[in-house]
Amino acid sequence: DLYPTLAQLCGLDPPPNMQGTSFAPLIDNPAQPWKRAAFSQLRRDNGGADKVVSRSVFTERYHYNYWDTAQEELYDRYNDSNEYTNLVTNIEYANVLDTMRGILAAGWTAALPGWEILPSVWGNFTAEKVNNTSVLKWSTLSEHNTDRFVVERTIDGRNYTVIANTKATGNSSHIQNYYFTDLKPVKGNNIYRIRLIDKDGKYNYSGSRSLTFNDAANLITIAPNPARNTIFLTVKDNHKTLQIKLFNNLGMQLGSYTLSGESIPIDISRFSTGGYYLTITGEGINHKEKLIIQ
């Protein structure tokens, strides 16, 4: 790329067979979209014949290498700058591996400036048990026209229930990280997946992750329930600042409270008999609880 850049800056025409791309436009606008990947290949003498033995692709974060022996290498250069750990067999990087394979297969011409904007590309998706909660973390390598993420859970592998919605960044060429905490996983197997929905209504799914809980204890409790005068909302082991809101069955907000510890009393004596619900939201938490007032 250096030769055609210097040629353009000097007002000269580079040779017509040159494959490099002048990066002179970046001098005037360094923030404009440019190449999304760099490519290289390794040649070795093979009995007098020059043979390509490996091909590599580099993005801002990842390095993927494919050898003629069908061996593969994948490195996360943010976390492993010396490329000591090959991540090809790491399940957490399965989506990244598929993306890098696709970029290499598309070839260097597909990565040139002016390349077609790709749809959102999944990064990692993990699920981890923390106390009696499920902590879900996921990322995207890029986003285009993305609206939101829908967190879904199933216990039988067939019938999924929506348990949360998370707003997406929208458009990005950099890695974006997200997370959600399921405060009430069910006893037994909990299978999670994330649905990515764009602003046109199109969607696709992440892979699935499962966690098994033998303890059915819930972290969120409302006592008493049903109640008449005062309830105590408790979030076990909570150290975050959470927003509590009370709604009637018509969706009208009737009260707002802040919880910064494990428990908070809420006066409900002025509300009429009927069904209500409380929402508990905060960092990585989005939950709803039913309440009956007698």
C-alpha cells in the first residue's frame, strides 16, 4: 500500500498491475471506514516449485491462520499479544472462528475500502453460575442497523421464554460487550440463547449455553405476598444499586424506589385490592415480580 500512496501524493499513476491500495484518503479523514482485514501468505520451496503453505488474515483483534495440512490457528491479540494460546478448540471462540474463516475465504478484495457493510457479527457468548444466578455475557465483532438483543431460556430445549431485552449499540466496527443476570434460574437445566434483532425486524441467534442448578432457592423474594400494608422486597447478596418500580395491571407506574442493599420495605397501604407487579432493574439485572394486594 505504501507505493500507491506515495504515487498518489506525488500526482503519479502507479503501475496498472499493482494490487496495493493507496491510503492517502486516510490523511484527510483518519476516521473513515477502511480495510477490515489484512492478508498474508507463506511460500516455501517444494522441490524447486514455489508453494503456498499457509494463509493468514488479521483483523483489529484476531489473527487466523490456515495451513495446507488443514491445521488452523486462532489468536486473540488483545488478550494474548505474543500468540501463545491457539483458540481453535475453545468453544467460547466458535463464532469468532467462523467469522475469520469467512473473511479468509472471501479474499483480500472483499476487505478493500468500499466493501459492503456486513450484518452484525457475533463474538463470544458465555454463561456462568455466580451464587444462585446465571451471568450471561456476549459480544459482537461488528454491528450494522442492530436494534436489540432478546435473552431467551428453555428447560426442554424446544419451548423458549423471553426473560430480558437489552438495547444494542446499533452500528459499530469495534467489539461491543453485553451482559445480563438471570436472578431466578429454575431447578435443573437452564438453556440460554440470544436473539439479535435489527431495525428492519430481521434476526438471528447465537449458539446455546446451558447451566444446571440443583438449588431452587430464589434470590428475589417479596414477603408477605399477598399483602395489605407493607412488603419487604429482598435481593439476596445484592451489592448494586437497583431501581424498583411498582405498576398496576394496566401498566401504570405507581411508585419508584431505590435498593442499595439486600432488602427494602415498601408501603402499599394506599393502593386498592388487586394484582400488581414490581420491576427490578440495574446493572445486568432486569426482572419482574407479581404482587397481590388484599
